[in-house]
Amino acid sequence: MTRQVLLALTAGEPAGIGPELCLQLAASERDAGIVVVASEALLEARAAHLGLTVELLPWQPGEPAATGPGELSVWPVAGLASDQPGRLDPANSAYVLASLEAAAKGCLDGTFDGMVTAPVHKGVINQAGIAFSGHTEFLQEICGVERVVMMLATGGLRVALVTTHLPLKDVAPAITAERITQVARILDQDLRTFFGIARPRILVAGLNPHAGEGGHLGREETDIIEPALDRLRDEGLTLIGPLPADTLFTPHWLEQADAVLAMYHDQGLPVLKYQGFGRAVNITLGLPIVRTSVDHGTALDLAGTGRADIGSLRTAITVGQQMARSRRDRS
């Protein structure tokens, strides 16, 4: 019998919708083992606020996770300062990061097969005096890797990014041969490892309109992107481009591809989110662990209303489960 895939689920910002999304999972039976890494008091308070009946079962490493309707396994994390929905409290920041660290270290030591993250609020963590730029960078540091890659995926479309959260004025200087090479190698390798694609076909967007128009609309394609892609092709990667971003996202090109590599955040992600917002998943590649996340933020205005949509979390869990199984099959 195949061992149960066991995923750690962090509940994210206590004032946001993360805790109630976790509780909503208990409404039905699950085929993946989910352990919520969070304050048990927070989950109890949110369940009471929403009128939900959920049995929270304290979990310890080595135990199977509860999968039945009405029950949820919880690995308790201490340090919660307040639990009011919709009200940010900087005093909760250390607790939020402690839950992330516990889940990540549990993945590194083999306790979990992967981790799924509900949204955190970067602003309130920084307000607490803690330098924090996001899940991706936090996990990169814990795992001790040089480069990570953000990839979002939804039905039939995967988009990875060469640069992530940069002001637009800083994007062009960040498009270097070294960065393109590192990101493309990680994307190719992790599509093989975590998605079982034997020979990934990757479409690469140009940086400038019309992919530079032969140098008339910018030289980045000619001087940086094309030479980097040529060297990668010599290594055996299947890379198509650089292509104009305004025509790359059409069926003619996408039906040939396993993923798209976009140069910057708002080049690739608006298309993906238009196609699948609420059903998309954020994936961190380049880590030695499986990490997926929802495609939305903390939604403070919805917290405690019972109207939060669980669709993206379910997708993140499904993809995390598939990634963990694919890696297990390759080992």
C-alpha cells in the first residue's frame, strides 16, 4: 500500500482568511494527509466565530494525519498574541514566522513530504521590525539555496519568472545572463523532478515590445537573452524564444509548451490570473522541498465572514500532493 502523502499547511496571517480556509478543509474527506501548523487556540476561536464544528486533533511527528470529515490534525505553534479577524497585530509576526520555520524544517528532515502556505501579510511583519520580503525568500534562506524561482500554474498554463517583486525601473538591469541561466536550469530540472515531464518545452518571453524588434526596441534580447538561451540549448534544454510577450500567450504557441518563462512579474502573471484566478497555485522551484501556496492575499475584509473561497487552497494541496508523489517516484 502506498504511503500517505503528508503535507504541512501553515495558516498564515491570523487576522486573514488563512485560518478559516484551513478549517474549511474539514468539511469533507481528504485523500492527502494534511497537518495544520498553527495555534490551536486560533483555530478554535475562528471555528467558534464562524459557527463551525471541527474536531482539532493534536498531531505528533510519525503519526498519520486525520482525513475524515469534521476532523483536522494540528501541530501546535506557540506565541499567538491575538486572534481577531480583520485586525492586524504586529505582535503576531514572530508566531507567523515560527509556523513557517517549523513546517519548512519538517520538510527538510523528512517529517513532511511538502508544505502548503496560506497567505501572510508582509507589511505587518516588517512593521514588527522583522526584515521579511515574502515566503519565497524566507524559505530560500532556511533551505540554504542560492536561487529560487516563482512559478504560478493553472489549468494547462505554467508561468515562471526571471525576476519577481522588483519595481519596473529595476527590471532591465536585473536581466542578466547569469540570472536567466540559473532560472532556466531550475525550471527545466524541477519540471522533470516534480511534474514528471521527461523533456520540458519552455517558451521564453522577450523583455521589450516585439522582443526588441531586432535591436530597434531594445538590445536586451540580442545582447543578453539570446546568447544565454543558445548556451542553455547546447546543454540540452528545449527553449523556444525569445518571443514577443503579446503573441506568446496564444494557443498557437502555448499548445507546444510545458511552461512559459517570463522576464518580470506583470508580464506573465496577469495572463495566468485572468485565466485561472481562484484556481491557480503559486509554486516555489529551486528548493530541496515541495512548497505550494494560494494565489491570493490575506483578504482582511473577508476574514471572519465565512465567504472566503477555498478553491485556490484546494488546488495548492492537489498540486503539492502531485509534486510529492512525482519526486517519490523518481527517487
